[in-house]
Amino acid sequence: MRAAARPQTPRKTGRQDASLFLVLALAASAAAFVPAARRAPLPMRAAARPQTSLKMAADGAIPDMNKRNLMNLILLGSVGATVGGLGGPFLYFFYPASSGGGGGGLVAKDAIGNDVTFDGWLSTHGPGDRNLVQGLKGDATYLIVKEDKTIESYGLNAVCTHLGCVVPWNKAENKFMCPCHGSQYNNEGKVIRGPAPLSLALAHIEDQEGKVTFTTWTETDFRTGLNPWWS
């Protein structure tokens, strides 16, 4: 007996395979152009409203009037103290030094800042000497020792009246000779050669408790017969 014949399954042809591949490719391409699902926008937060001054006052954020006045006073006081502390010395610098008189005066100082006494000065300086000390307003001032070995009753301000150089004493020439521009003064400080226009300023010398003390010269200049130009 012959075996029953098996039914033959149809074979897929190459065309069917190509068609299937084409369908799949078209499906994938179409899926690429499908718009993505939009996300729902996040809810926006409401902007914080600035607190009104009334609300801040109710919360205690704004001080009351008394506190504000106190804070203003503290601020003004601190500013005033600072300005006064800095400005006081600045203004004092322009305040003229006391010229003395009536028991007052300014004690002469030597090169190291010690008080100059009559006895101490005359023990180291002889007749005819003219040496510098610190005088009125801090200016260099000459003390003159006379032939009787006493100190002259006036001092000579050593600042040249031309441009302010300190004028040295030339003992050999017996006069003061400025090295800056050639001005000259005699042994009493009277100008005898320009360009300096005026004589050296004078200052009185007094004995106060043994110390050489300067006071302002306000009388007529005995060298010129004129009123003192420095007063």
C-alpha cells in the first residue's frame, strides 16, 4: 500500500519576503513622524507679593517713631564725634600760638627739646655768640650773648624774609648771610642786601624762673623806626 501523500506547504517566495520588509520599513518611518505627547505645563507659582508698610508695621518690622529718633541721634552722635576728633587738631594747627605777655610767653627749647635756661646757656656760650634755639611758632631764633656775658633782650627770627631759608650767622663777616639767594643782614638782623625785602623779625626775651622766654615784639622796630611787619 502506498503511503498517503503529505500535503505540501507553500514556500514563501523572495517577493513575499521583500514585501514584508517594505511594510515594516514604512511602518517604522511613519512612527518617526508621530508628534510626541505634550507634557502638561507645570502650574506657575504666584509671585510673592511685597509686604506693605502697614503689614510690616503690624509684624513689628518697622520701628516706631521713638526708636527711629533714637537711632538717628545715635548715628548723628557717632558722626559728630568722628568729625570732631579729626577736625579739631586740624583747626588747632591754624590757630596762632600764644604770644604770651602778662606773665605768659614761650620758653625757648634747645636742639633736643629741653628748656633753655640763662645759667645753662651762658655756661656754654661766650660773648659775641649767636646760636639757634626754638622760638615763637616753632621758628629757629638766635640768642645773642653780649660782651658783658649776658643774653641780649631780644631774639632774632632766623627765617629769611625772601623765601624762608634759615639764615646762618657768619662770624668772620659779622653779619647774617643767606646761602639761598644772597640776602644779607647786619649783626642786629637789619636787611642790608636783597633780594630780601624786610629785616629779620624780633622777639622779646624775658627771664621767667630762670628760663629764656620769648614774647611777641609789638613795638616800633628800633632798627628801622617802623612798625613791626610781623605783628
